[in-house]
Amino acid sequence: MAVDVLLGLQWGDEGKGKIVDVLAPKYQVVARFQGGPNAGHTLEFDGFKHVLHQIPSGIFRQDVQNIIGNGVVLDPIIFKKEIDGLAKYNLNVLENLEVSKKASIILPTHRLLDAAYEKAKGDAKIGSTLKGIGPTYTDKISRQGLRVGDMISPNFKAKYDALVARHKAVLDVYHFEYDLTAAEADFFEAVEFMKQFRLVDSEYSVNHALTAGKTILAEGAQGSLLDVDFGSYPFVTSSNTISAGACTGLGVAPKNIGEVYGIFKAYATRVGSGPFPTELMDEVGERMRQEGREFGSTTGRPRRCGWIDLPALKYAMMINGVTQLVMMKADVLNIFEEIEVCVAYKLPDGTITEQLPYDMTDTIVEPVYETLKGWNCSLEGLRTFESLPAELTGYINFLEEKLGLPINFISTGPDRDECVLKGALA
């Protein structure tokens, strides 16, 4: 058996949570391999809507083992709130959820540092979710962070105090005002709460499952264009969001990676600052935002909207080794009589290219569009590829030709049942 990887090919918010939920019955293990509570995976089924931030999206399937891997940065306070929010579903989370001892812990002071750093940037701010993600990864890389396994250490409080003292010294330099009293009380309550869960060496859990022939799905957060190495730096997240991140974030050897599901929207969105060549800052972009309910599931911030960007999409497919494509939110384009597709970029010197420049912040690119006819009708109730309007199948065929890979799954609405399976997904 192999570890299949599911990840986003754009700037995040592609709808990965729904696809994990749809695919979960085919898998015995679902594991998150990076990111933290800055991610929001929205799932809708049976008339309910639920947003997960750190817990794998397989948690709603009773027979699926869920793992929070070592590559994740975990906020105990948000973890407790997530678990409390799941109580109404009567899930056996104590049995079906494991947390890696090597996952890094987000402290209340990490959030304060995040806010202080962002405030100091002024107009050049990144657009951080202020969840403490960047400072936590910084402490991890500088070898001074705390990990989940430290929670059960007899000297955890001493380790905590030492790290917080370092954080306070930095906050003083920024003249950042704060009160830690309430946040620390919540933090230590959440730490005690977490101790009842299965805190494990998750790399053994994953590899033992592989040896036993179990099916495993690795779930990514954010999107490939936010990867700290290959994304639109510095307007990126703090982890490797691409398929290679599943290896380091779970302890999986590269030879054990199987299918790589690449998820993308039928258009494009972005939250926060940073380059976005196809962004629509007009009535069309606003119509797209409202139709797609494009507001951050973690922050509530309006998402920037634009037409699909094929050079960026092909780049993401290349660095991930995508084997199967999944197109989300086709229904959002129901309202348009014409649909634009960015097929190339025009550089400042007039050169036409399909490659992403080194720095899209300093190098302003102009999208080169091709126009396709929209389907301009509802997709409600359509469950087969043959039943889709001809303009939508034409759009799909056009994308497949340009991308060089079949689109096997088309999402036609938010619910888990609103989808069209065109080919085998697993």
C-alpha cells in the first residue's frame, strides 16, 4: 500500500475538507501533515455545516483513524474548542484521534508575537491570520519550541516559563501591550484536557499502518502557492504545503507516496496580501465572492476573487507530481455568460510566458485570457458527467487539454452529495 496525498493547488480554500470527507470511506487512516489553526476545512452534510481547523477531516467517519502529524503546529485552546464542538455528533474522538508527540505547540505568546510582527510591518503586512503559526514554526526551526510530548514531561511548566520569558523580551522590544492572564488560564486548562487523548509517536502509527496494508490519506492545509519555498514569497504560510511536506510532516519515505490528488477551484481566490494576477476588483469579482460565499472559514475575511490561472495551476501540478485533478465550486460560475481563462502571462518587456516569475510582487504580469462560453444555468441535481450542460463539459475539456491531466471529480455544490465523478478517484 501507499500514502495518498490530497492538497490544494492554489492559494488555499479550494475545498479540500469536502473531498477528504467524500474520500474518507475509501481510507482507514486520514492524517494532517502540516499547518495549524490558520486552516479552515469546511464540511457540509445532512444539512449541517462544520469547520475543522486542526483535526483531520476524516473525523466524521466512525471507522477512520485520524492522526495529527508531527508537521502540524497545534493550539491546545483551539483543539479543545474543536473537540467540544464535535460533541453533538457523538463521535468517538478519544479512540479515533491520535496526536503526534512531535507536533509543535502554539503558546498564547506566539499569538502576541504574530500580532506584534504584523503591526510592525505597517502597509507591508503579510495578511497573517494572527493564530501564532509563523512564530511557532520559527521556534521549531530555531530549536527552542515546545512539542506535544513536552506536555507530559514533569518539567513542562519550567520549559514553558523559559520560552515565554524569551517571547516577553521580544514583545518588550516592540513595545507591544498585552495581558496574558486569561489566555494562560485557558492554555493550561486545554493542556490538561489534551492529556486524555492518544499522544503518540505518529511516525510509527503511519508506518505500521502501511506495513499492515491499510489505506492512508494525507491531508494538506492551505495551498501550494502558499508553500514557504515555492509559493509567492514572502506572502506565504510557514510550512511546506506541497506533497513533499507529507513525507516530513508524517515520517513517510518518498517511495511510499501513491496518488496525489490536486484540488482547485473552477476560478481562483486568495485571502490576505500578495500577488494575484487574475484578481477581479470590480463588480464581476464581487458577484463571484457573493455567489461562492467567499469569506474565510477561519477569519471571516472576504476572499479576493478572480478567474482561473493556468500557469500557476500547472506550476503547482509540476512541483506536487499530481496524478489526479479535482475541480471544486463549478456551480459558482453558473451566473456567468462568459468565462475567462488565464492561459499565459505577459511580462513587462512584452514577452509571453507560461512560467511563474521568481518574484511576482516586483515583476508585474498581465494575464493573457481566452474567453469561453458560460453555461449560465443551475447544476442542482446533476450527478453524471453526461447530464452536465455542454458549456461546462466544454470548460472541463478545455482545462484538461491545457493541463494535460483528466479532471476526475467535479463538485457542483457544498454538500458531500453534490458532485460528479467522471473517473476513478482511488
